[in-house]
Amino acid sequence: MMSGKNAYRLHKLIFYTTGLLGALPPRSLFRNQRETILAAFDTLPAVEQEALMARVTYYNKLDGSVALSSSAISNRDFTLSSRKSTYHLDFYHVAKYFPKSAAYHYRFGDKTFVPDVPTFVKSRPIYGDNRNSILLKLNSVRHFYKVTDTHRYNAKKDMLVWRGAAHQPHRRSFLDQCHDLDRCDVGATDNHATTAAYRKPFMSIEQQLEHKFIFSIEGNDVATNLKWILASNSLCFMKRPIYETWLMEGTLIPGYHYVEVSDDFSDLHEKIDYYLSRPEEAQTIIQNANRYIADFYHPFREKLIALRVFEHYLIRTHQTH
């Protein structure tokens, strides 16, 4: 069996290979395909159309004509000739379907603020007016990586697990509050002096999936592990999120998709005890989470939604001269 690290390396290799091969045909070919892909929307059942459009309007909340700044990028200038990051690849494979004259703003990386002008981003704050942050599925190779969970819930260890870097104060606070709790195997895997007291060996995703409960905690923006936890047979524990991505973390329901813990983690032990004594409730939440995340792994529908989000951006923005 391939190790977790090797499986992820292969996952990235496939992402880069298919991404770069997909950039070889001329853009005119994809522009000609755009209307055909978008027309597929009309062939879907009404209930599916409604669900897809709900996602489109969630990602792109622009509701009027908004001016772009003079620094807007022309689509003809966005190429993969010099930059081939995961962000560039994901963005290119949406932008290539649109005219060279299209203009837009984008910001790659972990973004926790709302730009002054409509901008394509990977992440945004959930609360407040976030209309200028238009979400696309960026850095998907990292954030939408999942593994097959071969462990039945009832056969897993009666423990909560977490591993990760703890550069941020809120992650160090979590470790400080919870690293000594019974039935908690949580620890930092970075090499910073500030986390030395909480250091524990690296644990692969496959090893973490041996536990009934897995903690998810936001980092610079969202929690990278949230997607694969929701797709697993383990129960997700986390604070209510404050940032969101293409996953629409803001629509996750506490007690239905995940177990919410208090901001100071003071009720974590109580919640562990509660769900250990109620395995049926735990498995119901896991099933709800599985159904939620499954919607994000249909390639054609994901492309259709992304094209609609991008098209809506171009309709709702204009350049000033």
C-alpha cells in the first residue's frame, strides 16, 4: 500500500501534469466550448438547477454594476508562461474559457480581508459585507485532497486527534488547553520554539483516520483538513469557522455537519464524552457531512458552477477609463 506522503505526491503530480497538458490547446478552443458547457445547465432537473445557482450566488454576491480599478488585469495577459503555481493553474482553467478582453482582479494566497474592488480569491471572511470577495476553487490540489477511509466508525479509537503546525496564537491556545486532556492526542509538528512543549510526531491522514474524532482548526484562513474530515468516517470537531472557501464553510450547521466547541475549548472534554456515549448521533452527523462534501467532487458540475461565477463577475463589473 502506498504511504500517505507518497499518495499525496502522486496526487500533486497528476494535478500538475493534467493541468499543464490542459493549457496546451489554444484558448479559442475553450472559448468556443463555453456556451456548450453553460447550455448543459438547461438540461438539468429543476431542483439541481436551483442548487447549482444557489452556489453561484453564494460565491459571487455582486448585485450591481461595480467599477474595477485601473490595475485590473486583462485576460490576455494571464498566462502560465512564467508562473505555474497551483493557484495559477486552477484560475487559468476557468479564465481560459473567456474572451481575451475580459478584465478582473485576483489575489492568490490566504486572504482574510475583503478587497476594495471585486476580486477573485480563495478565501474570505464569513461575516460582514464580503461581496467584493468572489470565491473560486483555488489551490484545489491541497484543499480538496481526500483519502479513502477504510475504518468503520465503531472500530476506531475512542479518542480525538489533531496534528499540525501551530504558528498562530489560536492554535497554540488550543494546544495549551487540550494537549493534556484524557482521550486527546493533539500536538504540534512544526519546529518553532514556542510550540516545543506541545511537540508530537507527525501523523499521516491515514493514521488520524484511526480515531473516532478529528479536530479541525483554522490556520492563516481556513482549516486545510476540514474537507477530508467531512469525507471520512470520523466525526469533525471544531469552533464555528470565521473564514470560508469554495467549500462554503459558512453554510455548515453545528450539530448537523460537525460538533461545535466553544471558542476557548472549555467544553471539548464534555463533547467527547457526549458523543462517545451516543454513537448513533455521531454517525448521523458523519453521514450528513459525507453528503455535504460529496457535492464538491463532481468535475463537470464544478466546472459549470465556476464558469457561471466567472461570467457573473464579468457581467457585474466594468472598467473605468
